[in-house]
Amino acid sequence: MNLDVFDPTIMGPALLAGLLVLATHVPLGREVLRRGIIFIDLAVVQIAGLGTILANFLGWDTRTWLIQAAAFCSALLGALLVRWMEKHWPEVQEALIGAIFILAASASILLLAKTPHGAERLNEVLTGQILWVNTTQLTLAALCTPVILGVWFGLREKLGPTGFYLLFALAVTISVQLVGIYLVFSSLILPALTVRRWPIAWQVAGGYGVGAVAYVLGLVLSSAFDLPSGAVIVWCLAALGVLANLLRFRL
């Protein structure tokens, strides 16, 4: 066990990044589950990741705002595309979503195939580098999160499906830069699954609580045992979700 890695200058920003992701993803994840559009959102997240890889391929990696713009434009186009398909071809919707997801994933691999350290970059996009988030990323997330939450809780009834996808595209653009594709998807879906049968009044708070504890525990365990943080947090989200429901049913 490595106990020398509990550096607050690393763990503090990492935890803040996780809490910022949860702030928007818990309420949006409940809506994803309610609409039954889980794999549509996975496709949009993958497309957002492709946008960051494309920006890196073009040499924009030293200009954070260009990477963010590329990721957002990619996520936005992906969201509008899947919304359009949802309206026009609902009978083959799942097949089309799967095709988009695998095309975006394959395009990411192709772009990185001839790139120095391409495998490392792909792993970073998928599993994230939450322990190494920078001040610029955190500042952008901290500025955008209240806006996203304000629009969601204040104008949710007026958004409609297209408005929801646009808001979702903005949220995942920010979060995929912080924590990677796997944790973005897990932060959306696993807390929502955990609380889906809880009383309505408890669901948002319960999702936030389980998610926050999972991030803290995942960061501690991954640091102590020198394991990939993203993967450990995903398992903590799942395990705590099961445990929370077992305890709730016993009480």
C-alpha cells in the first residue's frame, strides 16, 4: 500500500473535478434514464471524446479553449444527429446509435494510430486523468456548472428534447475533459440507477450522496494501491449503489 500519495494538492483538485461532474450529471442522468435514451447519450459522449482527440491530432493540445471548442462542436453535432435519427427512424434507433458509437470509437483509434503516444492518449480519453486536472479545466467547469444547473432546474419544462440534448452536449463536453468517457457515462447512469426506486424527494440528494462518497473512496483506494483512478471510481459507484439499496430495503 502506498501511503505517500495522499497529497492534498492532487487529491483536492481531483475531488473537486468529480463533484463538479456529479453536480450536473446526477440530475441529467435521471432524465436520461426516464427517457430511456442511455445508449444515445453514450454515443454523444464518445463523439465528444473524438472531438478532443481530433483537436490533439491537429496540434491544438496547448490551447485549451480550442480543445473545448472542438469537443463541444463534436458533442453538439452528435446530439443533433441522434435527435434527428430519433425523430425519423425510431424503429432502428438502437442499431443506428450502435453504429454511430462504434464509428466514433474507431475514428478515435485511427486518428491516434500514427500519433506519438497514441495509446496513452486514447487511454486518457477513455479513463481520464482526474488526478492531473489543471486550473483552467476546473475554472471552466466551475463557471459552466451553475449555468447548466440553472437552466435545468429553472427551464426544464420548456427545454423539450432538442434543448435537453444541447444542454447535455455542453455538460459532457466539460466533464469528458475532466474525467474521461468511462466516468462521464458512469456518473450519469449509476447514481440514477441507484435511486430510481427511491422516493422522489430523496432521489437527487441520494444520487449526489452516493456519487460523492464513491468519488472520495475511489480516489483514496486508487491512490493507496496505485491503481487507475477512473476505473476504481466506476467500481465504487456501482458497489455503493448496490450497498445503498440493500441498506435501504433493510431499514
